[in-house]
Amino acid sequence: MNSETIQLACELIQRQSVTPKDEGCQPLIADRLSQCGFDIEHMRIEDVDNLWAVHGEQREPFLVFAGHTDVVPAGDADQWRFPPFQATIDAGMLYGRGAADMKGSVAAFVVATERFIRDYPNHKGRLGYLITSDEEGDAYHGTDAVMQELTRRGEQIDWALVGEPSSTEQLGDVIKNGRRGSMLGYLTVKGVQGHVAYPHLAKNPVHLAAPAIEALSKEVWDQGNEFFPATSFQISNIKAGTGATNVIPGSAEIMFSFRFSTEVTAEQLQQRVAELLDQFDFEYELNFELKGLPFLTERGQLVEAAIAAVKSTTGREPELSTAGGTSDGRFIAPTGAQVLELGPLNKTIHQVDECVSVDDLNTLTEVYYQLMVNLLA
């Protein structure tokens, strides 16, 4: 018979909460938490559903589980072994969109919380939930907006555990204790449109941009440090031309991305890009969009509690890592909170046939329970 964690994970997967939709996931979670004595607040911001729930009388310490109920689109359902929103268990694996990212983690934490409240109804401090339906999308009206409101209210989170799939080969082998910063750049190189047979009457912006792109791609932005790899620069999109074969385009639009370490600031990167572009003879427009600052949680109470929980449950000594993309932890860390990411294997996230081990979800439930005991019992 399936455990409570697996049953809840299946119920969540069966709700087609493609970002930014929630499709009833948060009310399901809120109902279970309210039965444990949590104070529930639904925070609808624009088209995004957010859940804020708190249990406990003492203000400090404050442990918050941060997660999301939205998922990326399933794509062509015919490519899946099982319907992506059916929640199918086969050969010990739970298949479905969001199984690993991250409805499985949400289910594990809810069930672990129910047990913890039963065992420790008068626990130290407070236990909270911050769940959004806008993590996989633009993320403007999700955790970021909720944190702004909580800061306005004077709320201070001490520890935040994000249930993102952090594990690589075995459950608990990696805990993410930081993330690189993320920044997008939008460069428009201006030329003069013309006929390809008369290039002397035109100015091709693609040709103008080519040496600048090469220079940007070869630039060494920093060397990284013991916690972060070196900052990376990648072109993600180039757009130019009218679609006609005989027209030199009038402009070229280039989108690029920085994933940056704590060795350099966003402002420094912006300045260095502009200085590099100024070395070339063309007119351009340059804009940036900062998606998240880098953050790092060094060894302390939260890290030690998480390592102990993994070790006592699985026997493994987890590795601390800052690799990978971004998470909503980037919106919580700037408030002074210690932030970690701990969840199931990330091998199939965003893929066809996304899946997670049933045994792993049950073990993860125990890890989360032990973490709460280590910090709040």
C-alpha cells in the first residue's frame, strides 16, 4: 500500500498546474496544514497563487519550507510512457510532471510536518510554509513578492529549506548551500538595411557584432572561489533579418546570460560589458535584467542539522554544492536567512517521463522530519 507521502504526491501531480496555475494544489496543502493548527493565508498576487502558513507561538527560531506547486509544460503527451498528469507508479518509480520538481518534495514535507506536530505540538520557535505557483515562470509575483510583503510586516526567517531536487546519484548525496547569480543582457547592434548586392550602401549589424561576440565569449570575468565556479557568459538568442534572402538586416538583437559568482557584482559585469563593446565601431543599445543575486549559506545550524538528518536517515555524508541554475532561495537569502536546497534526484526534471523513486520520497519524508527535530524539537 502506498504511503501518505506517495498518495499526496499523486494527488498533486494529477492537478495540471502548469505555471503560473495552481489548479487547487495549495488549497489541498492548506487544508492539511490547517488541521495541524497552522494559521493559513492565501496571498493572490496578480495571476499567481501563494500560500503562507505558520505554526507556533515563539517568534524565534523560524524555519520555513519554501516550494512551488507550478510545473513546466509536459510537451507532447504521446512521447510519455504514461500520461504526464496521471501519476503512475511503475517498477517502484512515480511518473508524472512535477514528480521530482517539486510536488514530491512538497508532499514529503507536508507528511513530515504532520508527524512532527503530533510528536512535538509545543515545539520551539515557528514552522512556516511559503508555497508559490510562479517559480517555473517569470517569478515576479511569487516568492519574490511574498518576501517583500513579509519584510514589510517585519517577519524574519532564520532558516529556509527549499525542496528543489538537489540530489544527483543517490538521495541526499548533495545539498545546495548556495546558488550563482543570474543576469540577462539584451544587446541591439544597429546597422543600415540594404540589398545584399549593394553592401557598400548598407551596414550589416551581424558582421559588426561578430567580433564583439567573440570578445565577450573569450573574456575571463573572474576565477571563481572555493564555493563557486568562475562566472560564465553564454549567448542564448540572436535575431536579425527580415526573412528575405536578399536583404541586409538593419539591426541584430542578441540575448545573453551571465551566471556569476560572489567574486563579481552585477554592476561590475554591466560596466565591463559596456567597456568592451565601446572598443568596437558600431552603435548599440544595451539593457540588463537581474534575475537573482548569488547567495551562500556557510556551515552553521541549518547546514549541520541538514547534514545530520541525511546521515542519520541514509548513512550518507552529503556534499555541499552551489552548482546548477537558480531557485527561489535567491529571494529569501538577501533577508539574512540561512537557505538550503534539499530534495530528490534531479536526473529527469523538465524531461519527458519525469519520475522519482517511491522509496526515495518515503526516505525524504524521514529526512525532513529529522531536520525539524534537529532544529525545533
